[in-house]
Amino acid sequence: MKILKFGGTSVGSAENINKVISILEQQSKDTNIAVVVSAVGGITDKLLEAANLACNKDLEYKQTYNAIWSQHSKVIEGLFENSDHDKNLKKSHEALYDLISEKLNELKSLLDGIYLINELSPKTKDKLLSFGEALSSTIIYHTLKSRQVDVAYKNAQELIVTDSNFNNAIVNFEITNINIQLYFNSNSNAIVLLPGFVSKSVHGEITTLGRGGSDYTAAIIAAAIDADELQIWTDVSGMYTTNPKLVKQAAPIVELSYQEAVELSHFGAKVLYPPTVMPVLKKKIPIVIKNTLDPEALGTTITENTQPNGSPVKGISNIENIALLTLQGNGMVGVPGFGKRLFETLAQEKINIVLITQSSSEHSICFGISDNDAKRAKEVIDTVFEYEIQLLKIDPIIVETDLSIIAVIGDKMKNHQGISGKMFSTLGKNNVNIRAIAQGASERNISAIIHKNDVKKALNSLHEQFFEIKTKQINLFITGVGNVGERLIEQIHQQKSYLKENFKISLKIAGLSNSRTMVVNDDGINLKHWKQQLENGEKASLKGFLNHVKKLNLRNSVFVDITANDAVANIYGDYLKHSISVVACNKIACSGNIEYYNELKILSRQYNAAFLFETNVGAGLPVIDTLNHLVTSGDKINTIQAVLSGSLNFIFNNFNAETTFYDVVKQAQEEGYTEPDPRIDLSGIDVARKVLILARESGHALELSDLESDNFLTNDAMEAASVEDFFKTLIKDETYYQSLFKSAEDKNCQLKFVAEFNNGKAKVGLQEIPEGHPFYNLKGKDNIVMFYTQRYPEQPMIIKGAGAGADVTASGLFADIIRIANN
Ligand SMILES: Nc1ncnc2c1ncn2[C@@H]1O[C@H](COP(=O)(O)OP(=O)(O)O)[C@@H](O)[C@H]1O
Ligand SMILES: N[C@@H](CC(=O)OP(=O)(O)O)C(=O)O
């Protein structure tokens, strides 16, 4: 015989109940089955809600009652939708409707009573809660009957006998087992249908087995009659590696031991009510967790032994709404009895302790309990230790709320070193603060208390660490989607699957912003339609974007700045402080005031978040990365010589005796090689910023004002009030610009705008470069950087290639992102 239990979602709609019925028909072909059903999904909560409202004299309870009515009536209508064409079916439909109305009227009277007397005792609560399962089982039984299925109905209250501990009754197995055996021995129907969760005390009062207790009903029956199998049918395909609602990558665990299942269910894997395992464990009855919505899926099988070569970590669970209480004081050290008094007090108050830790100094004891019990626990403990508190031997108990427990679970963890190391380093790397830790001597469970806002991030990072070791998800938040930003998104879109397949890096753009609008999406923005999504986004704001990123609290988050805006540069610190890495092509932060640059470097180390800006110099060329490698490996930078401006190169490569300086600059402006005001490039300020960054990265604390800048533009050009006026000065001063060209040509030299760093000093300016020099033949937008170092004293290390352009800049940003992913 097999026992099948169907949970709230499985019986939550006519559609799902029809699925349940097909499963029953299928399974009852081979063997007799007992079927335990829960209340229709959400009804137990609604019953409680209505009762609490009524008890608080809130007439809203009538609305909740009506909602309970309509939920059941919808289910019945769905199950009997064809009854108009069939006389017998119509009769069954009407009979069922009358039965359910009768029960619901009873419920109404009970709620009205609670409203009148303004009281809700645990005993009345159980009576009220029992309606959920009574209604659902009646509906399913009569539907099965109307479809000529060979089914019997048995009220579990007549079988399961408990003490009078209402809401969480303790089963009297002696009487219960006999009741169950007697009933099933004398029954011959192919299917027996029973309501779960409900029971009766030895005195005949209605009791319940605790929230989620229908699983337990099924397990009690399975153990009493030595069933071949206990099946728990729910809305997911088994017990998952972690809560599938919080971690998308969670997957069903094929096999678990009873102990592992107990640990996982205790630690929040809601799919199985923890006491369920005990009765069947003794009889070694396998438990199979199956999905009503996908009956073919394998599910999870829980037995005594699992595969010897299975993974040491089986699952990661969490318990929400935890408060951490700390009893501490010098008076506790070496004095026996504090623990006893503390825990006795909690036991008397029926306060359940979820986790305990005590430091070996004995100076403090921490324990985790449900948030709901925290206030009461503080009151009773402070009262019990009032005398010691007065004598300042101990402090009043400290209560921290809004916490959660996360736990890594697996039978074989004890045989593997390094699991707790991995667990805590993963949490640390992701900036998850750990408030307390506990590990049982069985080493089957390592638990940590963390803030509730960090749970999703913690579960996802731990899941990645233990179950997806090979893929690392990077969550990108990009601001600035002009030319370069657009190319970066295209490149990411194109490379996504390649990176995932070959490098196990999963890139997700979770946020986009320009100066007008912004959009964030936890699931990742669809890269095919990102422009529309951004356009329809909310009004952009730097703080707003930061708040979204913080609130999402995703692991491996990276803020990518593809603007040239100082306000954006000024917010990097706020990102780093939340362990969010920053990748910038914006040069302002690194070339502005040195204090800010230093602060960002410190924050990056302190919060374990990368701050990368490779594209600040030479666009996609690996200039800064190479320089960093030289410095970190102990090399000393003596001299850097570089041509770092694509626009100035373009201008001086095209300027000669046959052209005018005006025409060339105009062309450069029109073709987008320069900023709209070409003086930003021609004045050399941009080049100065770049060499300043190289000097700083070489370890020299320079400011922009320390740089020598040899400006070749005329004073009139610099002072012109508008861009138009500036161009007029070029026409007027053509002879001067020609003289620069002529002087170089006479010496067989090329004009190049050179940046130089030497002996701690940096300068930029126009130079006449002789033939044979590596700069002489520099073409188009190319940049070149030469490093003369202790290890490269005469022949410099040279990096050369396109130093401007949307594609190469985007690929430089991409390279920084990959650096973070590989770290
Ligand atoms: N580790 C886990 N494995 C599977 N489900 C989990 C886990 N942790 C939490 N859950 C949640 O438990 C739910 C099933 O439990 P529950 O709602 O009580 O089902 P039922 O109503 O069928 O008894 C799933 O929908 C899932 O969201
Ligand atoms: N209906 C009860 C008992 C139960 O087990 O429900 P479910 O199987 O839907 O978790 C509850 O909600 O607590």
C-alpha cells in the first residue's frame, strides 16, 4: 500500500484537482492507496486571518469569510463544469454544493461567535483551522465519487489521537497506530481519502498537528500500516538544493538520507514538514517528493542510505524571522548554572531555540529564536537575572531582530575539510555580515545568522559556490549608453553564451541608465529590446540608481560608468562601500583630486570590490593592467613616453604644407575625432589626465597642477569666446601653425603630441619626432606607450594600437568586467 499526500497548491484549483485525480487513478491501478489532502492553497492562512480580525472586533472578517466562500465555490464550479449536460453529475454537484454551504455556515457561526466574545483560544483556533481540510477533502471525495472512482472517506480525526496541546498537538502513537491498523485492515476500497493536519485529543477535542502538518498525517498513517512508500505531492519537483523561489539555479536533489531531509526541512525547506520523517524513518519507508504539476519529473527520494559518492553538501536552507539574543557579562565566566537557568526559563515559556552558540571564554551566550518570541524572551530573562543585572555581573539581554539563519547541510560534510572555509569566505567576499555561527558536532549542518536583507544574496552565492562552482554570475549596472555603452551591450549580447560555455561566466545586465531614464531588472534586461525598456523606464537619478542596486543586493554586482560626468564619478565611493565593483571609462575620478583617487583605492581593498579603469588610457589597449603587473611584480617605472591622443594624431598626420590647420581641425571635428569644442583635445588636457593616471598608477602622488603642459595653441585660440571664434583664430594664425609644421619638416621630423613621465615628473607637449623613433610612423588614431623600467632599461616595453573608437573602448570595458569575473 502507498500513502499519497497532496498539499495546498495541488488541491488549490479545479485544474490541479483534476491532475490529482489522474494521479490517483494511475497509482490505484497497481496497489491500494491512502490519500491525505491539505486545505485548498491559502485557506488555512485566510481562516486565521478571519479569526484574528473577528477576535479584534474588525468586521473585515466578513470579507475574508466571503473570500473563503468564493475560493471554494470556484473550485466546485470548475470540477463540475459539465454537470449541466449530465443528470447524475448535476445531482452530485448540487449535493456537494449543499454540503459545503452547510460547513461554511458552521464556519460563519464560529467566526461570529469569536467576534462576539472577542476571544480566540488555542482550542477554538484548532476547531476553526480544521475547516480547511474538512472542506477540501469533502470536495475531492464527492468529485471522485461522481466520477465512479472506488473511494472511501475517513476523517483522520477518528484515527489520530493526540494530547490537548492545541495548535501543535503531540500524537499518542499507541492509540493512533491501533486505530489506523484496525481501519485499514477492514477496508477494501482502492482509495481511502482523508483530511490531513486534523486530529482529536483523548478527550475528543479537535486538535491540529502544527502548520504544514498534513505531511505528518500521511507519515503517521504510512508508518502505522507499514506502507511501501510515502509520496508527498507538491508544487515543485522535489526537495531543491535551496529555496527555488529565491535561487533560480536551484535544482531538485535526486536522493537524500532521512537525516539530511530532517536537517533541510528544519532549516526552512518548507516542502517537507520536519516531524514527517521520524515515523517513517523507524520503518525505513521511503519518502518520495513529487510534483503534481509535472508528475513525470523524477522528484526526490529520501531513504536511509544515499549514494556513497554523492556531493558532501546536499542543500542550503534558510529560516526567516529570527531574533538573536545575547546574554553576556563578566559575572558569567567560570560560573556554572547560567546556561541552565537561561534555557529553563525559555523552556517554561515554551520558547523554541533554533540555534545556540557560546564563546569559549564563557563571557556570552547567543541564541536564535523566532522574532515573535523576542519581546517575551527579553522580559522573562531580564526578570530571572534581575539580581545579577543589578550587581552588574551581567548586562540586560541584547536583542537583535530582522535576522535569518542560513545553513549548509549534508551527511558527508564531516569527511571533507574546507566546507566551512568555503562557506564563510563566500559570504565574506559578498559582503554578507555574519552575526553568529553554529556547527553541530555531527557536522551535518553549519549555520550562520545574517541580516534578512542579505538572505537572497547569501543563498545565491553559496549555491553558486557549492552547486554551480563552474559558473559565476556577474550582475552589471551600466550608466551611460551612448556610442560606447551601446557597443558594450552589443558585445555582451554577442559573447554571453560563449563566455558561459567556455569560461563559466554568466553575464547579466541588471540595470541601465542614461541621463533621462533608468531601468533595473533582477532577472536581467532583455538585450534584444533594451532600448525600449530603458525608454519606458523611470526618471533617471544617480541616487535612485544606486538605491536600486543596493536594494537588489545581488552578488558580484558591478557598476559600469560610461559617461564623462563628474557627478557620476563622485558616486563611486558609495558603490564600493557596498562591495559593488566599479568599472569606469570616465577619467574624472582617477585624474581629479588625489585624495578621492586614494580613497577609492582604499575602499576597493576594504570592501573587496574591484575599481578598474583600463579604458582611461589608450581605450582598449592593456596599458594600465600591464603597468599594474610590472609594479606588483616589483619592477620600477623609470620613464613613460607616450602618444595618447587619437584626435591629435589624426590632426598632425593630416596637417602639412598642402592643407590648412583650420581645414584639418574642422575635418577632425566633423568626423567625431575631437570633442565638439576641439580645444579640449588640442589643449592637451585630456592627454595630461592620461599621463597623470599612469604616474599615479606607478606610485607617484601627482596632481594635474603638477604637470608641465606645453600648449601649442595661440592665446587667441584659447581665449576665443565660442567654438566659432576659435575656428576664426585658426584661419588668422595659419602662418604660425604652418611654421610649426615647417620647422619639423626641415629636420625631417613628424609633429606628435607627446606625454612624458620621468623621475617623478610629468609633462605633455608637441614634439618634433625624428625618423626611426617608434613614434615617427604612428598612423591614424593609434596610441603608443613605452615603458622604460628597471627590467626594461634600454629597449622599452611598447604597447601600440588603436587608442580611440567606440568598439575598442567597449572591449576595454569588457576586459575589465572579465577581470572581475576571473578574480
Ligand atoms: N529547498 C526547497 N526545496 C523545495 N521547495 C522549497 C525549498 N525551500 C522552500 N521551498 C518552498 O516550499 C514550497 C512547497 O511547500 P508548501 O507550500 O508547504 O507546499 P504544499 O502546499 O504542497 O504542502 C515550494 O513551492 C517552495 O517554494
Ligand atoms: N493546511 C495546513 C496544513 C498543511 O500541511 O498544508 P500544506 O500541505 O499546504 O503545507 C497549513 O496550511 O498549515
